[in-house]
Amino acid sequence: MSKPSLPQGTRDFGPEVVRKRQYILNTIRSTFELYGFQPLETPAMENLDTLMGKYGEEGDKLIFKILNNGLSDAKNSEKAKAAFEKVLSGKNDKDLTERALKYDLTIPFARYVAMNHQTLTLPFKRYQIQPVWRADRPQKGRYREFYQCDADVVGSNGLLNEVELSAIYWQVFSKLGVNVEIKINSRKILAALAEACGGSDKMVDITVAIDKLDKIGLEKVKEELQTRGLDEHQIAIIAQYLAIDGTNTEKLNKLKELVGSLPTGAIGIEELEFVISQFAELVQGDQTAPSPLVVDFTLARGLNYYTGIIFEVKALGVQMGSIGGGGRYDDLTGLFGVPNIPGVGISFGVDRIYDVLEELQLFPQEVQTGTQVLFFNLGTAESKAAFSLMQQLRNNGICCELYHEQAKFDKQFKYADKKHIPFAVILGTKELENRTCMVKHLGKGEQQEVSWESLQEAVSGL
RNA sequence: GUAGCCAUAGCUCAGUUGGUUAGAGCGUCUGAUUGUGGUUCAGAAGGUCGCCGGUUCGACCCCGGUUGGUUACCCCA
């Protein structure tokens, strides 16, 4: 028998890890609910048509395809061979595969909206927390199966959505105790920059290059721009753009000089100003407080479907890539034949948030507690009494368990320790006679004898 | 798709310029300890040194291949 193993890039989550992950997910989920978002789940697999061509050429390669069933049937063998030949020459064929694992949550969501837009109440605010799969080469912080955690609003142009989504970011990370900077920019500004360079068609090249600024530095970005076909004059304008710094207001004012005369640029600037001021007024309630929103003109975001304001969240005080991102996309469902439904959304990088909380030791102690009370097993009559006491506690929502067999104290204590159980209840012959039990707080090492009636109280307060 | 690094006990790792019997710490189990744990002490179990082949009198070590893991690039969360 071969050793059991896991497919590359996938993970098991043990009990402690699941509890910690759920702490994060529950925090995010409850915040989404507080802002009126509704849950949505879509299947693990989608039709290949739904996914192909939506993520660019690179993305298509990373889609996990599912082999059709019944290929080994004799009657299908000719068809299957022909289909395989076609795949070898770089085309997909329905006779070989017609389904694939979902690659992200956004496209399935768009598919859902396109299928249901007649019956949905718009604007539709949905959140979705599910695993997605990518046939990528795994490396640090990158897996082939990972969770995405998205919230989107579709069917609304209002910029208050952007303000609200910023507020969700801010609130979630405050609850988790992580100091963050929410970077904000607008695709309209990037479009205006491309226009100012006289190369609107070069917008994608420009955004891809400047997105790498903090990673590779200004000189390399210039090189990249050059290889992407921009001339010296254009690069000079971009360098000027990248050099803008100061406070949010200062940055925006400097930008006005550069692209403010272009209609797209002016609108982009106006929108950023609106979101920032509304956030300060409505969310923080204080126009003068330092804002977690930070204008960053180098922010570009890889995905090309964004058209308006874009976000990215960076944890402060820890070396880690972005832990969240999002933005406005104005015609996502157009891909599925339903035009004119605008949308804006954000996403949380759960795995990275986990790493940040771990590194900064921000997981609360209680997260590790499952069982609240361990009853020691000290014999048949004793455990019978213990069992009925346990049922009472359980009826009142207290998690408890009885040690599975009569054993030495030593073993039973160690079991409680390992499971981070805060209370041990010792009920032996003496206690059985007196209708009492010994309640020991494992952390403090203190114990007290209480009557059966007051056990509930003794283990309720920590 | 490209490239580097790694593979020895359940876990983390040592090791031999190629020589008979491969080690440590942690963990596990037993006992000191028949009703009070996390400490200590004593002991035990646990390895065809990833797999296949080659070189050699002799390979865990050298060489080739292979599989798995990992990291970086492309791309991305």
C-alpha cells in the first residue's frame, strides 16, 4: 500500500486551524450581514464555456478541467481519440471535457446574475465564501485550492456603495485587531494617464507595469514600459505621475495638474474625493481624523474588468502582500448577454489574513476552546451520575464530555490540557455520597467543591 | 511553462572525506504514583536512510534516472 498523501497545493485543516479560520470567516460573514449582504453559493463546477476566456490567456491555462465520464466505453473510443488529438493541438473539445472547477467567485456570480436578473431585486448585494481551484504551481501563500470571500453589489451606480464597502473593510479589520491601510485609486485615472500619454490603447500595458512598482522599483518599471512599446516622452509623463506624493488631498491636487483637464481624469478625481470625504464623515464621523483610506496612484490591480474605483488592503507592521482587494466593474454580466448591470465588489484573502493574525498573535484565547468541561471518569456509578449532570449542562448549551474510560488522573488531566478544556469536574465516591463535585479550573489550578445544583453556575463564569 | 533547493524514527533535524551495530531532541507508551495534571527520574517501542538503476570488495553517502515536497520567475489570492 502506498503512503497516503494529498494532491499538490491542497491542505487538510486540523481542529485548531479550522477554529481559527472560522473565527476569521465568522467575523467577515457577520459584518457582511450587518451591511445587508445576502449569502450565495454556487457549484464547485461550472460549464467550461462559462469560465473559458474570462480570465485571459494565462487564466485559461490555470482552469482545472474535469474529464468527461464514459470515455472508456467502446462506442465512444473513436470520438474520444479525435477529441484528444484536438486538445493536443491546443483546442478544447467537448467530447473530452465540458466542465471545470470554478476559478473564482466573481464569474459564477455574474453567471448567476445573468440567469436570474429578471427575478432579482436590484441592487443585489451578495456575499459568497467558498473554495476555488487553480491549476497553478503552488508556492508560499499560494495553493491550488483556497477560499475566496467576496461581497459585491450589482445594479447600482451609486458611489455610496464604495463608501460602504470601505467601511466593511475597516470594520472587519478593526474587529480582528489588524492595523490596515486601504489603498484606493481609480481606473479612470489610469485611463486618463494613458490618454495623457497619447496612447489610450496602451492602458493595459501601463497598468500592468506600474502595478509592479513597489516590487521591482522605478527603473525596472521604466524598462518594462519600454519593452511594452512606450516612447521616452510617454515614460516621462508616467514617471511624473508615479512621483506624486503627500496627503490624500495633496496627491489629488497634484494629479489635477497632470490629468485634471481630461474629462475621464476629472471624473476619476471627483469620485475619489467623494468616497474619501464621505468615508470620513459617515463612517468615521470625524473629518479631521487620520483616514485608513490612502490614495495610491500606483495601485492598478491585475484584473482587467475593473473600470472605476479600485481597492487593495495592506496590513501594517507585517511583511505580507495584500490581504484584500476589489473595485468597480461596469459591465460584468455583459459577458453573458445581459448588458448594463454595473457592479462593485471587495474580496478578503483569508489565507493571508490567517498568517497575519498568527504572526501578530491576534487570535483570542477563546478561539481554541471547544469542550468547556471535562468530567473525569472514576468508575461506573460515578460516571453514571456524571452523565446525567452532563446532559443538564448540554441542555443549557455548555459543551462537555466524559473521559472515555476509567483512567489515572494523570491521563485525564493531560487529555484536558491538550484539548484546551478550561474545567475539569471530579466526581468520585466521596462526592457521589454528598451529591457534590469538585470543579477545577485548569488554568488557575484552583478548585472548589459545589453541589450538583450549582455546577452550572460554577462552570459558566470563567 | 522555466529554474534552484530538499528527501534519514510519528515530528524537527544531526551524521559518515564510501567501512561492520545509523544518532539526538520533541512526541508516544510503561513505571516511580490505586483521588489531583503541566515538573522530575528510570525504562521501552519506533528506521530496507523516498524509489529504481549504476560505479565499488563494500553505498544512507558518489553518479544517472524517477517520484514527492518546497522556493523563485511568469501570473496571481
